[in-house]
Amino acid sequence: MPTIDIRAVTKRFGTTMALDDVSLTIPQGAFVALLGPSGCGKTTLLRLIAGFEEPTAGAIAFGDRVVADGRRLVPPEHRGVGMVFQSYALWPHMNVADNVAYPLRSARRPGAEIAEKVNATLDRVGLAGLGERMPDALSGGQRQRVALARALVQDSDIILCDEPLANLDAHLRATMISTFADLHRDTGRTFVYVTHDHAEALALATQVAVLDHGRIVQVGDPEDIYRAPATRAVARFIGRGALIEAEVTGEFADGRLPVKIGGADVAVRAVRAPANGRAMLLVRPEAIHPGGSVPITVESALYRGAAVEVAGTLPCGQRLVFDWPERVAPGAALACSVTDAWLLPEP
Ligand SMILES: Nc1ncnc2c1ncn2[C@@H]1O[C@H](COP(=O)(O)OP(=O)(O)O)[C@@H](O)[C@H]1O
Ligand SMILES: [Mg+2]
């Protein structure tokens, strides 16, 4: 089973720079999420790995086998990848079993092997007994499971998924996230999973690669990406939180920088001291607690069931978001503590 090696890949469509000098190594057996806003180049990168697009510059290798560079372009059917599309892309005139069997028939596998593999794969994705159904008699979630079965049936080492859950409602999405996690764990295959939904990426991925305007801006495990985003764009894109500027009050040491937030001293996580004496911080909701010396004025409050989501301002006017255990009204004065923040390392 190979590592996927993307080396300095650029892809232009006319004058549009869809990918700009992207390098990424995807270890075998990883579950890598390509995460970023619409138009950042996720689908283009996935289609380059699949072989549906040719890089303008750079190379792609599976292990030591180069599948695309200036001279070679291995076609999709010879790359040994399975692909799941957001739109499902099922053949409407074929029943479920025939849709799933299609890649095996194209590869001229024997009939007995096809029947056995199709049944085993339908079983694996939770569609046992539905082989005779036509796609239009299935729910959206079931159709996506058929598409997943078709990608898995060929024993491809690499499974590529392009926003596979984007068309499903929240409840089905949660169920399918578990299905993807189980499949990855049970099959040990390499998954490359495109999504604009940070919750999917954090829940599923062993590694998250965040794209912004055709470039990879951060690669890390989900905790790194959430706790220590590399740029403002990553911080804004992933999870809730607020960006605030704070005064630096001491020297950087041992990964900590002393600052003042709302008059209180906090030692925030950092990789180095900021150049200009002002710190741009990411403060996550879970770092703000009831009780303490930081005064926050409630701007708005939304009842969410388990907690009340509050947007409030510090005396300096900067805005924070956090959860509060009880309902509060706009204008209310809260006394809080801030126990954690992350200094964005960018200039
Ligand atoms: N076949 C194409 N022809 C022209 N432009 C394209 C084509 N495919 C993608 N693009 C452009 O490349 C950029 C990246 O697109 P895409 O990879 O689809 O982004 P994402 O999947 O992250 O939403 C966009 O600006 C898009 O309009
Ligand atoms: Mg896309």
C-alpha cells in the first residue's frame, strides 16, 4: 500500500490558479481531510490524485510509482483508487448490485467473484439485502452508501471522497461519519476526504490539510489545527472562537507569553514573542468561565439547550464568544475568567 506524494503541484485553468505549489505527503493508511472554503482548490487536488486532471507543474507519486509528472499521466482506471462523489453519480438504470459491480465488470472479473464481493461490500456499508433496489427507490443516505460500496468493492488501496456528506441532513451526516470512521478502521485503506465542514474533518481525520486560495496553509492532527491554527484564516474557518488583540506584559518563555486580557493576567500559548509588542490571540469559547475579574458585557445571547451561547464585549470593546450556564439578557455585566488563548504566529 503506497504513500501518496504530492510534489510542488500547480494547476491552472486558463488564468485561474486553482492550486499553487502544493506539496503534501499522505502516509499509507492515513485518513487525510482536505479542508477549506468553497473554491480553495480541494476538488482540483482530489481530481489530480484520481487522474481526472493533469498537473500544470509538479508531480504525483504513489509510493515509488510516479502517476503524473511532465512526461507521464497514468489514467484513473490504472491508478487503483476508488472515488466517492458528492452527487453520488449512480447509474439510474442499474440496480444497486449492478452499480456496485460495475468496476469489477469493467475489470472483467469472474462472475462468482463479482457476486461474492458485491454482497460482502453491501453488507459492510449497511445495505445487505438491497441489491435489487433501483437508486430512485433509495434515500439520500442509502444512495451515498451505494456510491461508497462501489468505491470500496475493488480493493483499491486509496479511497478518494469529495464532500460525500454535503447533501445529507444533519442526522444522517452524523450516522455516515461513524460509517466512514468504521470503514477506515476496519479496512486500513488510505482515505483522502474533501470537506468544507470542519466538524467532519476533526471527527474523522488522522491529519487535516487546510487549503486557502489554492495553497496548503496548515497540516496537522485535528488537535493541532483546532488548538494552534497557523493563520487567522485557519482560526476563523475552524470551530468557534474570537480573535482579539492584547497587550504583551512580559517575556516569552517555555511556550508561554504573558498578556493582559480585560485587565487580567493570562499566560497564553505561543511559539514565539510577537514582533511588535501586540498579540493577536484566538480565544476559544471553552477558555472563558463564570467567576473572575474579567468584565464582559453581554451583546447577544442564544439559548442552545445545553448552554447559552453569548457574544459579549471586553471593556476595550473587543468581542468574545462563549457559553454560559444560564440565560442572560443583552446589557448584563458578567464577571469571567479567561484560562487559555493561542497567539497566532503570523506577523
Ligand atoms: N474545469 C475548470 N475550469 C475552470 N476553472 C476551474 C475548473 N475546475 C475548478 N476551477 C476553478 O478552480 C478553483 C478551485 O476550484 P475547486 O477545486 O473546485 O474548489 P473547491 O473544491 O475547494 O470548492 C475555483 O476558482 C474554480 O472556479
Ligand atoms: Mg469542491
